[in-house]
Amino acid sequence: MFSICIETSCDETSIAICRLEDVVGHAYQNLYGKINSLEVVGALTHSQIKNHQQFGGVVPEYGARLHAEQIHSLFQILLDFVSQKTSLQPRDVLSQVEYIFVAGEVGLVSALRVGQEFAKSVRYFLQKQTQKQIELKVISHLIGHIFSCFYQIELKKDWQTGILESTTNVVEQFQDEEIFPHLHLLVSGGNTQIILLSSPTNWQIVGKTIDDAAGECFDKIGRMLGLPYPGGVLISQIAVLEEQNYFDFPVSMKHADSFNLSYSGLKTAVRYFLQKPPIKGFVIEKPLKKAEILELLESPLENLNFKLKFIKQTCISAQTVIIKQLINQFGKAIKQFNPKSIGLSGGVSANLLLRNKILEFGISPTFITQLPLTGDNAVMIGLAGVVDKSFRLP
């Protein structure tokens, strides 16, 4: 049987078709086995980044219209791909759909609405055509991110079509008692949380941002430096693995008793610093030229002119401080809760320095989301959907 998975929470329109043989039932009692028994037959994501760059960020209603324009054609492309891959006619693929999983909460309301209405329409059509009940499950976007870290089956991407699919089912097996309690760091553009999972069904948020999310801070500093949206991605690509706080930016919450995080102080400190920079030619929020961005990405620090060197040092300093606070607070939580495993997910989990720092804790097993699943995607909604209950964070 198949499932159709849909994600439209922000600025990515994403659809996946997954094979669910013996996954949703009782063949796999443990969470890890159930998630890693899912086959991604095909998944396709369309990004709206280029559409929103002119505004410097996501415009919700414009984004919702783009979702509505794209979702039907994406579904048709994916259905044709799955039909060809499985040697089934499209109608036969659809006749085997038993579940529809769609992103529900945490996201832009108008964007989520597009995905949910599309899901309802597909279910109505399939039920009329097949005369059988199709289960529609609304999945928390954040739960999708968390479960994505447990999916260890390698994914490959066809760079011509952009379609993702599973490669092999050979993965190391873990029982629930080897994973839980599990401490998880979820870091995305809109959410930064430390979550303790005592079991697959028992959750507790033990730390969270009290203001800006880490990804939001990355993006806002990127904009101050003149980088196009999303600036946080470019900061990570410019700084890579370099670790140095050249300008002594503040690391918040160092002495806090809680595991909470705060990024408004860093954002404000960087803004004040950049408003009166010591480098001639730099103007805060003045867009950089494409040639300048390319040079920042490709040239070492010592080969850059004064202005670009200053920008690169700011990128390195900002990334160093953002990640240092994440690691400080997550490390404190590890000492407090002594988890059997740890995990990392969310858009910012693609940051190479952060991934390395998480591995340096030396906890086995450590689950880190595969790079193709770090951003918003329909596969993570499908992974959360195979669990018997649709969880909501408290």
C-alpha cells in the first residue's frame, strides 16, 4: 500500500509517495524499525526562495498562492514518476493509497491551509473512485522534523528531476530501550527547542528560545550583511567550519539555570556593531553584488579585500556564537537528563559546524537528520505518519 504525504508549512511545496507494506500495522512494534521500514518511492519539493528574495523574507499570502499554483503539477509529475518506477498505471498507484499524511500545525496558516485542502480533495476523489476509506492524518510539522533524524535509509536525488527516493533498506537496528530516553535538539528558522523523549509517546520541552529562533537570527544577521534571503544559509556556507569570535559578540544564557536560549541580544549587538563599522565601504543592509558573494564563498580570508574580509569575519563570529549557545545549553541538558541517545533536526541542522559539535559529545547512538531531509519536506511528514498516533508537542 502507499501513502501520499504533503508539506506546505512555509516556503516549500513538497509531496511524497511512500510504500507502507507492514509499516502502519503491527509488524514493527518499535519506533526505529517502523520508521526505517518506510520506502520513499518518490518525493518532490519546490522551493519558493527565489520568489520571496525580492521581499527579503516570506510573504505569507503570496506564498500560499504559490503553493496553490504548484501543488497539482508537482503531484502529477510525482505520480508519473512512481507509475514508471513501479510499472503500475497511475490509477493503479492511486488505488493502493491507504493513507494521506499532511502537515498541520506550526507554520503559516494560509500555507498550511493549501496543503490540507488539497489532501481533503485527493481523499474525496480516491474514496469515490475506489469505494474504500482513506485515512487522513494531520501531522505536526515539528514532530516530522524530530522523526526525520531516525530515518537512516540513504536517499538519492535525481538532479535532473529533483526527485528523492530510497536506496537500500540495510540499516543498523535499534530497539526502543536503546534509544530512550532521547534528548533532541530541534533547530529551524522558526523554532529552537530542546526536547526530552522518555518514550516515543512521552514528550517534554525542557528548553526553548525565549525570543528569536537560531535560524531566524542567522537570517536577520545575513540581511544586515547584505546577503540575499535566506541569509543564514549563506552565512553557514561562508563560515563553513571556522570557529572564531573575532568581534567578541555576546553568548547569551551562559549562566542561566534553565536550558532556554535567547538570540535577540546577539541580533541587537550585531546591528549596533554594523551600524558604525570600522571598514570603509560597508553599509548595513546594502545588498552585495553577486561577484562579491561568490568571492566570499570561494576565497580564503587572507585573499579578500578589507570590506569582504570584514563581512566574512562577521559571518564566522555570528555562526560561532549562535552554535556555541546551542551546544552550551544542549550540553547542560545532557548532563541533567543523561539520555541514552541524542538527536539533531530542523533546517539549521544542515550547518556543518553544528553537526560536528553534536558528534563531539560522543554519545552513541547519535541521530542526525540526513541533509536532504533537514529542510521542510513531505518525507518527514510521512515518517511521523507511520507512527500509530499523531503526536502534538505539549
